Amino acid sequence: MKIPSAKAVAHLRAVDPVLAGVIDRVGPCQARAHQEGTHFGAVLRSIVYQQLSGKAAATIHHRVLAVFGGDEPTPRALLRTDDAVLRAAGLSGQKTRYVKDLASHAAERRFPIERLHELDDDAVLATLTQIKGVGRWTAQMFLMFRLGRPNVLPELDLGIQKGIQRAYGLRRLPKPVQVEKRGRPWAPYRTIASWYLWRLLDLPQD
């Protein structure tokens, strides 16, 4: 599912001339929300990917899925899997505990994981951060790239901070509170603004 962008881009251009320049440099918005599989599988993937390069994370994620025949496991199937098997697939001890906690929450229906799309943004954040290893950043990525929510600004994200620093010619990285302040005019399309700031970092510096 493509995150709605035409109206968002027009709004961002109107409220922020600097961001308008970034949009001109980057080009058409290609931000997408990925809805294949289950919400459980999406959160599981996000935990696997934490603090790893994309290639290494993809390899480990593939090995974890291979334990279950190449498919996303159900919460109960993951709970039944010996920790040593998950460790052999490449998960650290800490991440093994995290995915088991996720599976426990889902299996015992402590929160409605497959109905997260019915909740508002704040409720999704509050729900997901109950899980060990799922912090605010991970929950924000779920909102943006799983649910396609248009107004998320991951203020803790280093890439967003670097993008703002480059776009606005700041001497220092902005603090999260400064990111939030800078992004207020972008609402209700802060997800699109974030995508452009990330893509800006892929371009050569002037």
C-alpha cells in the first residue's frame, strides 16, 4: 500500500520552503506501507532488524523463518520453539527473550495484535511498547511502514536528525525536542516529511 502523498507533498511545500527544496531534490515520494503477512510477523521482523545492518538482519530473519518452513510463525509456534534453535538461527540471547515476550503477549491475548490497525497512533505506541525490546522508535516504524499512518515523526531517529541538520544548515544535530518543534508545521503529513529527510541523506552533499 502506498502512503498517500500528493496532497501531503503540496502541504509540505506550502508550509516549509526549505522542505520544498528537499522535495525538489529527492523527487516523487515512493514511501510505502508493507501489508504482506501479519502484524505479529511485522513486529517480529522489526525486533530481528534492531541494531543490525540491513543485509545481516535480512539473513538472520530468513534463517528464523526457515525454522518454521519459511513462513511467519504463529505466536504459539514461536513459544514452543527451543531458545537454542532461535539462537542457532542467529538471534542473540536478548532478542530471543524479546521475541518470546512478543509471542507470549500475542498468544495470551494481552493485547489485540492483529487489530492494531483499529487503534489510533497513541494507542498503538502505548500497546507495542509494553513488549520487551519494542521501544518508541520501533513502534513508530510500525505505524509508518506497516499501518501507513501519515503523521508520524520519529524524533529519536538519527537519520531524521541528520536530515534536518543538513536541510536547514544546522551546526549541531537537533535534539528530539527540537525535531518535534521543527516538524509541527508538517502535520498532518509528518511521515512524508520524514521519508524525504531520510532520502536526502542518500544524495551527495552540495
